[in-house]
Amino acid sequence: MSMSYRRIVAKFGTGLLTSGTDHLDLQVMSSLVEQIARLHSQGKEIVIISSGAIASGRQKLKKVPERKNTPFKQVLASVGQSHLMYTYEQLFSQYDVTVAQALLTKRDLCDRSGYLNARNTLLALIELGIICIVNENDVVAVDEIEELKFGDNDNLSAMVANLVDADLLAMLTDIGGLYTADPHYNPEAQLIRRVDKIDAEIKRMACDTASRQGTGGMTTKVEAARLATCSGVNVIIADGREPDILVKISQGEDMGTLFPAQANKMESRKRWMLSGLASKGKIMVDKGAVSALKERNKSLLPAGVIKAEGKFRRGDIVDILDDKGKRIGCGIANYSSSDLASIVGKHSNKIASLLGYDYGDEVIHRNNMAIG
């Protein structure tokens, strides 16, 4: 089944960006940027997850003796991140494409309001046609605190794909995909074209398929594929050095290893929101708001809110009720219940003066809502 993808999260591993050396490979990066610029000009929406900050820092600090400890790695990341971004900025400027940077830690995305902030920012950048380059914030995410680290950006890429409702997560590495054994050592190794179920056998093969550089390896890629496919995202692991790889993948050509989505994207988001288990409060809206939400796919503004019930915080899931108390859907609240009490029925341009701050015009943005 061939399909083309519109919103793509493209993850570039360290081994790919450095070609297995200790510095960035500009030829590889130029080729990837050229492909993304081409897709961008066709109206495709791309978010990049880029490793390579530590390798980039190593390049800048050649004369400083290497130390093996975590703080030194964080120094390398800190020096390297700006160099990495500068490189992307230079390469994309040739195509007149604006880039943005987002540094995330797992803690940001586990926190409700951090999740909402990251989602709203990334979706706003996508809407403006800006290519966001995301990396783990290695300066603050410490190796020792294992559970707060993503691990070579593989898990981060799955979380971001879920965050922006991507159609596809393309994990580009220095190997052609998932093999039955390590192709570097075993000439009999076969590329697996499609994985419908990630079982013990697939995990064993992932352990046997090594990528030469970076901390990820195939095991974390398969784990990331499991996370992403569960939230309705298709995943492809492929060799980023292959000519026009991203263009071919985006058109649905059969490249690398495909892990098809295990759930419909909208359904998985709706199921999560409509489960009701997560709902922390209720917002009652007037007739005008009901028709704007149901018929015109609009966001919910404070002017259409009659009242809020229950105690909830920014980033919590709330039920949306019509003026008769019938539930019409739910969404992620941009404002807490106490904030909402001050702005109910008011025009959005009054929010900042009433609260002293402002998280946007919407009580619930249409991107963060499930109606029905």
C-alpha cells in the first residue's frame, strides 16, 4: 500500500550526521537540507530532530583534552548546539527557509503545561512554514538521571511525532533499516521491509543490528517505533545517505523498514481525551460557541464560555458542555479554572489586562480538542 505523507518528523542520528567521524559531515547535511527544502516548497510540513551537538562541540574544542565525565559532555553539547544550529541556518538560508530551535527534556513533555506549551509552539511554527530543529537539552538532561533522558533522541522523536500529530516519523541512520542480523558482519543478513508487530523476535533482531555511532542503536529505534505507532504515527527506519531518501519516503516509496501505525491518529487522540478518566473539570458554552465548535471547527474563545466547573489547571483535560449540560466533546485547557473565572464571557483582547498575562486568545485551541 503506497501512501504519501504530509506532516513528517525527520530524525537524524549522530552516525549519519558525522559519517562515523568525530565531526559534522557537511556534504551529508547539505543533501538532507536540500531534500527538506524541496519538500517544504511542495507544502509538506517537516520537523527535524537532530543529534550531533556533542560531535559538533568536539569539533570546536579540538585543543581541549577530552574528558569522559558527564559535565564535560554537557560542555561539548553547549558549545556544539549553537554551532549545529548555525550550520543548519546557513544551509537552509540558501533556500530562503526560516529555521527555529527547540531544546526539550523528557521532564518538559511529562509535565502537563510543558506538553501544552511545546505542542502549541511547534504547531504554530508548522503553520507559519518555519522548520523547527529539535534536540534534547543535553546541557540540563543528565545521563545519570536515566529516566529523564531520551537516549540519542530516538524516544524524543517518537514523543515529538505524537506531540505534533505527524503522519510519519522517518528515523534516518547509517544503516538501511532493521536486518535479520548485523549486515556489517553477516553477509546473509536480510533487510526486513515491514514490521506489523513488534514482538520478542523483532527486539532480538534489533539487538543484533548495530549502528556504528551514537548512543541509540537499533534497540532504541525499535522502542521509539513502538511508541510512535501506538499513537497513530507510521515509522520508517532507513539509510539517510541514500540519494533523495526523504523525498522518496515522503512519496510513499518502499525504502528501509516500515512500521505501520497501529491506530488511527485522530482516534488515538480522541480515545485518550474521551476516555473521561482524564477529565478534570467542565466548561459550559453558549449556543454560538456550540455551532462554532461543531460546524466550523473553530477554537473555543472566552466570549463563548458561560461558566467553568471543578478545579483544573492549565494543560488539564476538561469536558465541554452545551448550555443544557450535554457533553459535546473535550479538550486541553489553555487556562486554569481560577483564570477562567476572571475571563468568562469576555473578549479575548481583554485577557492580558484581566489576568496580567495571556496564554493566547483561546480557552481551548481547535488543535487540542475532540468534538463528538
